[in-house]
Amino acid sequence: MALVKQVRNSKQQFGWVAILLHWIAALAIIGMYPLGLYIVSLSYFDPGYRLYPDIHRSIGILLAVLILLRLLWRLINPSPMSLSHLRWERIAASVGHIALYMLVLVVLFSGYMLSTADGRSISVFNWFSVPAIPALATRQEELAGTVHFYAATGLIVMASIHALAALKHHFINRDNTLRRILGLDLENTR
């Protein structure tokens, strides 16, 4: 079982750059959700009250950079053709991908607005800081927090549907949809 060696996508296969960007983003997003839920459960006197939000914000900023790189890569390097022969599945996949990207952007922006509502910048693992912009709304922290929670929850739901669709393609349709995003060479496969 060989791994993909190509950098760029082809009409049949994702290149390793797209695969790497996909899985790093997926793991970060999946990990950030339970961390965020844990953070809101902390009281002022919990030992991680300051540490975990800093980690969450730092990962969020790095994820924003990764998502922007991923969107740029997708613009200059189109995805492989769909393996589905059903028009409704191709449309659903396109709508689903757009929804995933939109939700990620809303989660990242609302997280930034929540984190900088008090006017302080975000320190990213003490490597650099991202400055705050002036408040855009009254009660910005409350509004951004609500949007952040519901958009993040929607993102996890959409990501779950996305994963289930990939599993459906693998086990029911028996096509290479999942294999090609895992980076497995498609030579000598079904």
C-alpha cells in the first residue's frame, strides 16, 4: 500500500499538500471543540482558568492561518473530480464543503471577536501577538460567544456528516473517495 507522492492534486487524486492541510485542520477542529466546552466549565479558581483559554486562542489563530492557506491552495489547485455518478450527491458534497468552510470562518472570526472584546491582543504561544480591532458591537463578548458556540456546534455536526458520507462511499459505494483523502495510492485498487 503506497502513499501518494505527488504534491499537487490530479483529476483522480489529492496531492500530499491538500491531504496534509485537510487532516491537520480536521484534527485541530475536532480537538478544539471539547477543549472549548471544557473551558466554559472552568471556574475562576481552577488551575487551568488562564492556561487553557490561551492554548485554545493560540491554536485558533494558527488554525486561521492554516485555513487561509488551505483556501488559497484550493483556489490554485482544484480538487479531484467527484467519484459519484449521482447529481444530487455531487451537489450535496459541494454544498457541504461550502458550509464547512463558511462555518470554520465564522467560528474563527467569532472566536477572535470574543477573545479581543476587551481590547487586548491575542498572544500565540508567546511567539507573536495578533492585535485587537476596536469593538464592532455593544456587548460584543456576549454576542461573539453565542455565535462562536453555535457555529462551532454546527461545524462539528457538519464534520460528522462529512465523515459519515466518506464512510458511506467507502463501505457502501465501495469507491476511492476515502482512500484518496487518506493519501493512499489508487493504483491496484477496486
